[in-house]
Amino acid sequence: MSKVDVVIGCFYGDEGKGKVIDYLSADADIAVRATGGDNAGHTIKVDGVKYAMHLVPSGLLSGHTIGVIGNGVVLNPAVLLEEIANLKSHGYDVETYLKISEKAQVILPYHRLLDAALEKARTYKIGTTGRGIGPAYCDKYERCGLRMEDLYDPDFKEKLQALVESRKALIAFYDPENTSVEADLDFDTVYQNYSSYAEQLKPYICDTVTLIHRALEQDQKIVVEGAQATLLDIDFGSYPYVTSSNPTIGGILSGSGISAGDIGDVYGVIKAYSSRVGKGPYVTELTDETGDRIRELGHEYGTTTGRPRRCGWLDLVTLKYAKRVNGLTALSVNHLDTVGKLDTIRVCVAYEVNGERTEDFTTNLRFLNNAKPVYKDFEGNFGDISGCTTFEELPKKAQEYIRFIEKYIGIPVKFIGTGAEREAMIIR
């Protein structure tokens, strides 16, 4: 039987996972999205067209790969239908190549309203995207959420009505100033919309667990696209400034039905610097002109929200933690061209916490808020590396930087991003 290759973000998301997924999907039979919702996104350029994929697995862009939205995803049907329409307009055969788990949870209008109400009521803001992801997962674990398969049940209307009425009361409790809830959650409108969504999405719904395992038994190649990243994991991230799912290796398993024994290579994706969207601790953050310059050079604005990202140096202490948690077998380092435009490049090799030095990471907030980065400096100014197609063609300074990362983490760098285009990547 074949093994499943997995692509996982190592820090706070936006590392450029889409480019690695795009490469691995070139000869893959199936690409799976296992966790998260439309709060995440992979951006890929194909033939000069930029695609921001929020729910549809970006592997589908290969033109021959089946894209599976797994059971661990929370799915907004309106957003998905927009993505489907966009792909169709560019000539993609979505009917043939998209499959949706019957077990995927459905995001409903009250989830977004409740998301906003909860954030408004918090003393310490989390920085949610407001897309209803957290409340949808809350319903899932409270066992009152709706799965895709529930949209086709004879009692769907009764289930939906009970949920809409109860959520109106919750929203009013957390945000009593919201006077438009009744209009926003008019039941007849919600029911008509979701009945229409169900009809349009019905051809894509199936038992994806069986689909995946039959493919493995037939020795087909499968890639799992991680969404978001390790430090946003609900268990292993910088809680509470995290997402509501497990974008680490455990979530890949539970969100797809793949077993631990089915996993092959696990590729961790990073940038040659780091970035974060939203609130929470960030040890290597740069709030000076250098941070601003990295943001502009790297076009660091959120795929989903458009928010400017916080930027900083690469943190190898955190990367070692991501390797441990996910069982990484190799790395992808993107934006080497971006960081190579700086005169000096710094890399965090340890933390100093209350006078003690450590190379071990923990998500304890008191630890992180007191941690000071210990840096090693490298010479920058790599020049134009966008035309480099092999590692040996890179300037010696760039090779030294990559080799240091490999030595510190103990696994090879297989992919090196040298530019924004689909083809701008060295494969070792």
C-alpha cells in the first residue's frame, strides 16, 4: 500500500504551504483538506492567475487530482460555492474532481454572528476572523451541530429551526446591543438558502473515508494539505490565541480518517523569516523598520482577511518544537529571496528566560512573554536568486543559511522557495 504525504505549517500559518502542495499534487491522485474552515487559505499562482483557496483543496489545481474536503473541516456552503464557481470559470472540472465528506460540519449564519458577539464580549480579544469557525466547532463538540449529511434528512427543517431560535438567544445574551438579530436570522430565509446550497452541493457529498482507503489499497498517491499551522493548534499552540481545531498531525488523522500507519513523509513549511496574524505572543517579532521592510518585501498581508501580518526573524526553537509535535521528516523554506534582500539576517537559536538559556519551547504564556531571543547573525544580500534551479547555484551565503537550519533541526530542507511564481522553487 502507498503512504500519505502530509504538508504542515510550523508556526502561525501563511508559510507558503500551497506551493509545496502544488508540487506534490502534480502526480497525486488525491489531495485532502482535513481541518479548519474558510478562515484559512492557500494562495497559488497558475499561468498568471492567482487563486486564493479557502476550502477547496489547492491540489485540485493540478487538473487531474481529486480534492477531498474531509470530515474535520467546518464548511460554509456559500463560500464553497463561490470557490467552485470561480474554478469553473477558469475551466476546472470541479464536478469530477471535488469530493466533500458527509461528516463535515456546516457553518450557519448564526455561527458568524455568535463569533462576533463573543469577541465583542471578551475582555482580552483573541483576534478571531469572525467567520464562525469557533462556534461551529463548539456545536460539533456539544453534539448539536449539523453535518453535511443532515442537510438531506427529512427532519432537517425542524433541526435547523430549533438551532436558529436557541442561537438567537445566545447572541442576544452576549451582545444585547445587536438589534438586527431577528432580521439577520430570519428562519425562512436561512432555510431557503441552505436548502438551495444542499441541492447544489449534493453531487459532491460522499463517504470520503472509504474513498481514501480504497485509493490507498490501490497504491494511489495521496497528499494531505495542512491548513493554518502548529502554533495555532487548539492543544499545542499559544492558547488561547489559537484556532479551534488541530492543524497538527493528530488533526490530520482525525480529520480525514487516515491512520497513523498510513503516514509517509511529513513536510514542515516555514518562511526564511516568520510572521503572525492576530494577537498572542511572538518572541522574534520586529516592531521596527526591519519588520516593516520584511512585511513589504514579502507582501505580508492575510490571504483571508487582508490584515497586515506581524513580521520577525526565523525562530529555530519553535521549529524544533514543531518537528517534535508533528514528526517532521523534511522542511520547505520559502521566501529565501525575500530575506536575502536584507543586509543582515538573524536567526533565533535559543531563548533567555529569567536569566536562564533554553532551546526547548513551551506554549506557556508566562514563559513566552518573558522570553528574550538569542540570535545568530548571517550575511544577507544574496542578489537575485529567482533563476536558481539547484542548491549549488545559490550564493554561498544562502547555502550557509540553509545548511545551518538543517543542522540545528536535524532534518533536510527539501524545498526552497526563491520567488512568488509556481515554478520558483528548488527541489533537492
